[in-house]
Amino acid sequence: MTIELSDEALGVLGDRPEDAVAALRLAAAMKLFELGRLSSGAAAALAGIPRVVFLTRLGDYGVSPFQYTADELAADIEASRAESRQ
């Protein structure tokens, strides 16, 4: 994918193109997580950062980490338990 950015936008997002890409990926991941379109793990993968880091950065974007329904939370807890047993 190619996105053209003005010098002004690039200056806001980062001095280097790599910084701008990282900032855009994180912003997109935050918004998609907030909308419930991505899980925190999928959003972290989109942002290219570990899930724990993603979760700690949510407050920087004014996004609540509590996006789960009760069923989703139970499934996530079970998946974490299964992963820790391996």
C-alpha cells in the first residue's frame, strides 16, 4: 500500500517515513480496536508492537482497554490459561 503524505503531515507523524508509517499503523489499530473491529492482539499485530505495549498505549489515545463482552473476556482468559500451560 502506498500513501502520499504532505510535508506537513510527515512532520506531524515523524521526521522519517518509517516513523510516519508506525504512527499511522498505531492510530489505525487504536481506532479499529475502539470500534470493536479488532481484538487487542490483532490490533497490536497491525501496529507492529507487543500486545502489552498496545494495551499500555491505549490511554495515550483516549481509548478504554475494556472493549470486551463478558463472553469475549471469558474466552480470552481461557486462551491465556491454555497458553500458559504449554
